[in-house]
Amino acid sequence: MTDKAAEGVGQGAKGPDELRRQIAETREQLGDTVEELAGKADVKGRARVRAAELRDRAGAMTVQLRSTAAQAGHAVQDRAQQAGHAVHDKAAQAGHTVQDRATRAGQAVEHGAPPPVRTVVRAGLRHPGPVLVAGAAVGAVVAVAAVRRHRRRH
């Protein structure tokens, strides 16, 4: 019994109007109690509500997992891009180093080499394109080797 129902127990009605009021109140309380019991007894309805709650939670988790995966993908892409830039920079630096050394060597050879060698060196200095290509290729090979060595260590 609820507290309200217990209030009226043991007290007699002081007249027909009071009795009618108590009966109406008791009926209302009994109706509320029956509704509560019916709700608890509705296993299918409660199962449907629980299934809907679980579907909502699963949907929210799916959205969260997709978001996390997208963030991880972006982070990996950024790291790969940074590594690519680093390799490119090292290759360019190696190419310039090779070019500088080749120029210095060419100048040294030009001044101390016999005339046929000087002619070849001068041609290389006048047309540096092939020398640059060769230097860049050597620089790229050096950069790739450096990256591989770095990966093996880590």
C-alpha cells in the first residue's frame, strides 16, 4: 500500500460524501498501482525499449570509432608527408653537395689536367644539366640508404 492509502485505513467515513471521496481516492491509487504492475509485467515492451537503447548506444559508438579512425588516418598521412619532405630535402642537399664537389673537382682537374681532360671538364661546366642529373641521382641513392639505415635502427 502507498502512504496515501495507509492514511485512510482504520478511519471510518464521517458521512456518505466522505465515504465517496475515500472510494474515489482508493480507486485512483489502485489504478496507479495496476498501471505500474502492468508496466513491469510487459516484458516485450521493456525488451523493445532496451533494444532501442542498445541500438542508440551502438550507433553512437560507431560514430565515435569512425571519427577516431579518421583522426588516426590523418595523423598517419601527415607523418608520411613529413617523411617524404625530409627525404626530398636530404636528396636535394645530397645533390647540391655532389654538385659542389664535382664543380671543385672539375676546377682542380681543369687547372692541373692534360688538355684532353680539360676539354671534357669545360664541356661539363658549360652544360651542367647532365652533371646535375647525375648528382641528383647519387643524392637520391644516398638519401634512400640513409632512410633505410634509420629505419633499421628504430
